Amino acid sequence: MSVITIERKVLEKNDEIAKANRDLFRQRGIYVLNMVSSPGAGKTSLLERTLAHLHGRLPVAVIEGDVQTDFDAQRVAKFGIPVVQIVTNGGCHLDAKLISDALQSLELTGVKVVVIENVGNLVCPANYDLGEEIKVVVASTTEGDDKPLKYPTMFRNAGVLIVNKIDLLPHLPSNIETLKKNALSINPKLQVFETSCTTDAGIAEWCEWLEKMCAKKP
Amino acid sequence: MHELSIAQSILDIIVSNVPEDQLHYVRTVSLKVGKSSGIVPESLEFCFMAITAETNLCQARLNIEKIPFVIHCHTCGLEQENEVGSALCASCGSVDTTILSGTEMQFSEIELDEVA
């Protein structure tokens, strides 16, 4: 019996590519968000409201990730910004190599923010660093207030929590304070925003924060 | 089902560390997987078996050491394990805590049998 000792992270290769992505973004002074949520939480709608609000104020480019179709890229393209669609063909998450490949066809000149909209899934994307500056987890009020406790890894790895669909709260049994308390028990450092893409509530506050973060970049 | 792509990453690490003519001697591949890493060890074992079946790694099996989720509370000083991945101190309720273990996904060693 012989033993080969290999003390390293299992996803080291992904992490190396993620680091190269991050270095490239930082060199160009681009702030990168990795947007994650379960399917249907409202990531694309939130992105649309964000793009509408930031139009003419902050140049954004988008990388869309979906299992199938380029519907989301089409929605985003209406804003006249650079967008590239990654179709994973069944893959449940984006990885750093997919982002690195997508960057070959994404025009980054003048861009200050890149939003990566990950595949709708609260499990798998949690483990994959894409080279982002921060993970933004979107949890909608319709999903129930116990979501953070069911998917702790994702909430732990995120820096921002956006509670979306707050306009529906009067019709739901879920309690937003409980949702936030649960999320903060997993990750006390989470920056929390509350939004509605129907009424635009909270969109200005979220965008203001994003602009502030971008202003910190060189 | 990201265990499949994680199994592929494990396979890549094995192939890049064991000479090709010795791959069929690989018996045990040891990993440390945190209980709050988001990985299901049984799924990972299944996926690894599935992708190595009928290859020269078909006799290799994963040996997964499950690492408990442990936090240290900076308010009361208590080091504690919890099953749910919470950052909340069970003793004093503080969230001023540091994770000591339980989120890792670490490769540790490959055991080979009777290398010629």
C-alpha cells in the first residue's frame, strides 16, 4: 500500500480560474455581482428594475445563466447593454470556466458593473466561486421565511440578501422579520434590502448601495 | 446535483497526481467534507462510482470524513458544534462568532494497492 498526500481544495481548479476572472475584473475597475436564488424568486425582474434605475448613471453588463433558452438575455438586451447568455444544457450551476469563456464575447469597455445571473438554484451555485466581488442572494416572500435555514451554505456565502416581492406580504402567512432573523442567524454580516419589482419599492435603496460600492473601486 | 461535477473535479485531481499506468491500483481516495459544505457525501460517492465505472479507476472508492460544523463565540468564549450551520451562539445568543470548521471540501490522500 502506498499513499499520495494531496492537501488541497477539491474545487481548486475552479478557484484558480475564478481568481483569474477576479484579477481581470479588478484590473478594469469592474464591480461584479453573482446573483443567486431559487427559481422564480425574481432575479431577472430585479435585474430589469435595477437596469432601468441605473440607466444613464452606471454602465452595466450582464452574464445570464440558464439551463435552457436565452429568454433572460433577450429581456436584458432591451436595455441596450452588453449581455451574453450561458446555456448550461442541464448543468445546475455556473462555474468559473463558463464565466471566463463568456467574457470572450462580452464587451467590457466602459463597463463599471457586471451582473452574473446564476442558474436558479439555492444549492449548487453556493460552492462555485466565479470571480465575483460579492454574492447577492434573492429570497422572495412567497418562498416562506424558513428558506435561509434550509439553505445555510448559500446564505452564509452571500454578502447581500434581497428580500423580493414585498408587495405580496399582506397576502402571505410568511413574516419578513422572521426571514431576516433566520438569514442573519446564518450570516450576521448580510446587508439586507427589501424590494418589489411591481411597485419599485426598495429599488432605489438597493441601486444607491450598488453605486456606492462601485464608487469605491479605482 | 453538483455532486457530479465535484466527482469530476476529484477524478481530475487523481488523474493529475497518479501516473496513468498506476491508476488501476487506486483503492481509496480520502476527502474531508464539512457538514455544512452543501455536499451530500452519499451522492458524491454514488456520482464518483458512476463516472469511474468501467474505467481503470473502477476499484477506487471515496472515503469521506465528515467534519462537524463548529463555531467560536467571541462574546462568551464558548466553542460549540451545531448541526444546522448557524452562526448564533447557543449559549449567549451572540452572532459575534467565527466558523472554525464544517464548510470545507478538502482532498487529503490517495491510497494505492501493490504498485508494481
